[in-house]
Amino acid sequence: MASSLTSIAPPQGPGTALIYNDWYPALRSESLQGNKLTTALLMGIPLVLGRRSDGQLFAMRDSCPHRGIPLSCGWFDGERLTCKYHGWAFEPVSGQCKEIPSLTSRDTLDPTRIYGTAFPCEERDGYAWVYVPEPGSGRMRADETALPPVPEAPKFGPRFRSQHLTADLPCNVDHGIIGLMDPAHGPFVHQAWWWRKQASIHEKEKHFEPIEQGFRMASHTPSANSAPYKLLGVYGEPITTTIDFVLPNRRYETIRAGDKWFSSITTVTPTVANACRIDVYAAWNIFYRVPFVTSIATFFGKRFVEQDQVTMIQQAEGLKYDPTLMLIDDADRPAKWYFALKQARLEAASTGQPMRHPMSGPVTLRWRS
């Protein structure tokens, strides 16, 4: 898939506080092959990524600690990343400097005591996930064991198909996330014969409950006005769906119909303080033997995500003037929960105290969509 569905202008809207000490997808790992170096921008940090000859992914700050030239301008031989300017060589997973060619036998400097900035980097669902610590927290050691699990979409069997989509958004991550969880825009943004029509709006009631670092839309029968869900009726099994939002940026959806299933993880990742990127990874075993099902799903999925992207590009025109915004109940309650969760996590990181969840218990919300 292309890295972006639609070309966008540089973001001009306001930035926002970012959540550190967590995993973010930097790019698709399929681009990290052989001795190729690839760059990415994550949380305002320029990264150079690659794959060692043993298969381990690495992510370093794309800046040589010596004189600041991007390390991506240099060479990688499968083991060492060498700076183009003065030949400093680094082991890229740990960031440890292994060689400084200009040193002589009279020098006492030990190159191995020097480290470039390296970040933990793991491969899941075809993404290179990078753990970004709080600025100033010091070097991340290779034997770090206290990191949270690397996110991935749930799977319910060994045989499944999968696909991904990516789109850049010219707004800060907050607006990207509340757009992702917004339940009321569907009949307006996603009007299509294969999805929903404005005339299909009806009242809905959903039950939510707090979970660690987020909230869950409890298992329920999916909306009757969504054609893709209706297709699952051919299996003759009850259809249920569960949706989780988990800080800092993840939406998980699981749909079950007997032993048939569909799952996805959607992330909204800040590239800089006032721009972000949405990534959707989906896995499924529904219609597993239907020819061209992946191509069909990709076509409609791309169209769906592009509708969101175009709307948020248009929204960004208004947001760049930093207007006062209004959130209403109940349709905007998930957005309010997100802002409260984010604030609670930022406060916990600042004070060192346990995070206080803003939801005290289960809640029932009602809206029309």
C-alpha cells in the first residue's frame, strides 16, 4: 500500500502534549530489508531504521553524536552503521560506538563508552514499533525488561488474511484520535451504498466500561445499518463486536461470528506536535476461501479511510486558527474520556503517583447515527 492516500499540505494547526514511555509504529517493516536504511519522523524525532543481518530491527536517532550529520547519510553493512562524515561506527541496536578512525595510539578515549541514541524497536503485524522514552530519561539499555508489551491485533487462529492502510493527517494527535472514536460522523462522512446512508440514522445504545489505560465498548450486536456487518449473516451465527480504546493511541476492534472473526488495530501516531498518521492493520478468517477477498477489502477499506482523511484535511483549515470547540453528551463522551485519560497519565508521569482512571464504573451512552 502507498504510505499516504492523499497528498496533504504542511500542518499549520496547534500542537499538543505528547505521551512518552510507550510504543508507537514508525513505519512498515517490509521496507527494512537487506542493508537498506530508512528514515521516519516520530514524535518530532528523526529516526533511521534498519534490520541487522540477524533479523533484529533497530531505530536510532538520525543524528551522529559527534557533529550531528544524519546517520542515514552513511553506510550499513548488516552489523555496523557508519557515519559518512568521520567514519564513526555504531552497533545500531544498542547505539554503542565501536570505532573512531581518527583516534591514534596516543589517545585514551574509549569509543565503546560513547553511545548514539537508540530506541527499543520490535516487529509486530508488519510494523516497526519503537518505544519512545520521556526526553531526558537517559539511555535505554538493551537488557531493558520493564517495557510494556508491544501492541498487536488479536488473532484467533493460525490461518488468516491481513492488510494495512496508512494516511497522513494535518492535525495534532488529539484531533486524530477523537475523530477515530467519534460515533456520530459515519452517516455523513461515510455515505456509500456499501456502508451507510444519511437516511439510515437511528438511535443507538452502547455500554462502556473502564479498562486499564482506556475504555471498552462492551460486546454487542453491530449496527444493522452497516452493510459489511450484514454480510456476516451468511454464516448463520450471532454476530458480536467489541471495541477497546487504549492509551496512548490505539483502537482495537474484534468481530466474531462463531469461529469466524475479524480483528483490527488502528493507531493515530504523532509525527510532530501538530501532525499525525493513521495506520490500520486488519486480520480475518471470514470469507477466507473467497477469491480476491483481500483486494476487495483493500479497495473498500482504502475508500473508507480516505473519506476520513479528506474530512480531517478540511477540518484542519478551521483548526489552524485554534478555535474554541464544544463537546456534547453522549456522542462526544468517548472524546471527553480520552482527554481525561490523557491528562491523568500525564499527571501520573509528572508526579510519579499511580494513574487515576477518570471512569468510576460502567456507563451507558445513547446517540443517533
